[in-house]
Amino acid sequence: LLESAPRETLIALIQHQAEQIERLKAQNAALEARVEKLEAQLAKNSTNSSKPPSSDGLKKTKTKSRREKGKRQSGGQLGHKGETLKMTAMPDEVVLHEMKGCPHCQQDLSEVETDYVVKRQVFDIPTIELQVSEHQSEVKVCPCCGKRCRAPFPEGVNAPTQYGPNVLAHAAYLNAYHLIPLARVREWFADCVGQGVSEGVIKRAVDQLAEAVAPSLDVIYEGLTQSAVVHFDETGVRVDSDLAWLHVACTEHLTYYVVHSKRGDDAILDAGVLPNCHGWAVHDGYTPYIGYEMVSHALCNAHHLRELEFLVEQYEANWAKDMQKLLLDMKQSRESDTLSLAAIAQFEARYDELVNEGFNAFPIQPRPPNTKGRVAQHDATNMLIRLRKHRDAVLAFLRHPEVPFDNNLAERDLRMMKVKQKVSGCFRTWAG
């Protein structure tokens, strides 16, 4: 049939087959890219990406420490001055144990003068018990006007029976700071004090504490806006069954939290810290942070090390492994020595070499003709673009000793709030 078919038919058939082959090639390439993307998603965990440890599931990933093994044995080192419980010169109670008879010959020693005493001190907490203070207010009839008068009670004594400020302070401290649930705080009071404080009282104590510390927020805010280096981060929280965002701005001594329904620009503006800062802003590269140009930006290299670890594991990218080592060498050099400008220039030159090496292995894909919008790039390519575009922010710690290597401070400040949510399940109200 083919031999007898017209030439035009054969040409049309060949063209049809060629088009079909090209179409199948395109479909195959798309499927391969999709499989690679899905495999990459499955391969990501808390050790090689920004995913939280809670997302690892039942099969927990073994933590891989990048800290070099120390040359010294664990424990106290030679010359280390240990600390122990020291005697106090003013004990609260002195118990004298008299030597009444000789244990060797049974001679009576009660009248013998003491040569010296050997002291031993026991540090303990006295038995905790509630002390009930009764306030009595006299009521008298005025002989002049005949009206009945009552002496005023002290401020804060408002009910026939109530808990004092120390009980409320302990209740709020255990629940709000140590994250102990209401029922267990009540149980602690019942076991240790002998009085089970109701959950309503504990909740009211926390509310009163929140009102009492509110004025300090303004001081913290002012301190952050005037600080040379401020860390920023955010994480999701559940409020009234909906997803909200907990934002933090912090330094070593100041921490400022804001809970907001949004994650990006609206929340950052409402919090007000970053828009009014003028020093260094350390963060993980979230795009809304980058938009503020009145601050100098420094990116978290702990995130970069994890993402590079993924590229090493998933794609055996040698440049990524070398980049990990380079960043850690920079960190160690910054911590141990005063880097010269020549040493910094060498580090930066090596950084640029590795970025170029990465682009050779994972080049930027061009936009196909007659198409619009962004072209999806490989995970490695996206990271390389970020490392090149934000080079100065990635290496800020190298030229500026006051800038930290990572943003772990902000992550640590968020951690306990996540623990609080894990204990409670969620925050039921915005006020809470």
C-alpha cells in the first residue's frame, strides 16, 4: 500500500508521525519533570529544607550535625573551676547537736567545754501552705450625725474570700511561662499547697498579668527600633480554628510578638517594627522583608545549609557540597579571627566561582517563544538565583562582625509559642 500510495500521502504521513513523536517527547519530558518534582517533595524533610520537624511524620529523620567532632573528651576540662553549693554565713536556723557522752569510754561530756563545732548546711524549701489573712473592718455609728460608718478595706481586698497576689502570680507563671495546662496547674496547687485553685482563677490571673505587662511592650518596641541588629521571623498558629500568623521581632534581650491574620506586608506594617528600623534586619529571605530598603538585610545561612544539603542528597551536586563547606569555613574564620580584607576577598571570589559552577550544572531555562509569565526553574536554579541576587545579604556576616551567621535567635523565640499551641491544641480566641 505504501509503495502504491502517492508521494504527497507519504510526505503527509511522515510529517504526522514526526509531529506525533515530538508531541510524545514533550509529554515524556513533562512527565519526567513532574516525577522529579514529586520525588524532590518526598525527599525533603526538616534536615534538608525549611520544613518543620513536626512534618517528618512517624519516620523521624536522623539529625545530621555539621559540628566538627571535638578533640577533647566530654565533661569538665583540665583547669575548669567547678561550681558547688556554698555555705552561707547567715543561716535561717541553727540546730546544735550536743556531744553528751564519749562513744569510746562512755564518760559524761555534758559539762566539758566545746573544742570546736563542725558545720553542715541543708538547703531546702519549707513546706508550702496557704496563709489566710483575715481583714476586719470596724463599723461604728457616728454620735454626731447618727450614720453608720465602716473602715475601708485595703486596696485589692474586694470579696469575702479571695486569693492573694502571690497565689495569682504563681498560677500565671506556671501556665503562661512554663506552658503547664490549666488542669495540671490546678493539680499542682492541690498537691503542693493543699488547695485546688479553679481554672477560672488561673485564667483570670493570666489576664491580669497581660494587663500588667502591657506598658512594657512600648518600651520593647522602642528598644527594637533603635537596635543595630534585629531578627525577624513568622510561623503559623491556629486561632479560633483559622490559620493566623505569629510574627516576632527580637534581639538577645528584647522580644516582641504580634499575632495577625496575614503573613505579609499588612502584618509587617501593623507590627510596625521593621518599617521603623534603620540597622540590620536578619531574616530567612521572605520577600516582603526584602522590600524594606531603609534597613540592611542579612539572610539566614542555616536555611541555606539545609537547602544545600537537599541538593547534595537528591542531585549529588558537588558545588552544593563545596558551598556548604565554604559557608562553614567563613563562619569559623569570622568567629576565631579578625578577617583581613584580602581573606574576605578570597572567600567572596570562591563563593562566586561556586555559584557559576552551579549555573553550569543547572542553567536558567529561557522562556519559550510566544509565551508570557515566569518560567518554572529547577530547585537548584532557584537557589542559585537567590545566592547570586542577594549575595551581599548572604555574606553580610563576613564583612560585619555584628551580624550573626543565622536567624536562629528568632526561631528559638518562636519555638515556645509553638509548644504552647501544641499543649493547648489551638488558641480559641484572639484575646487569648
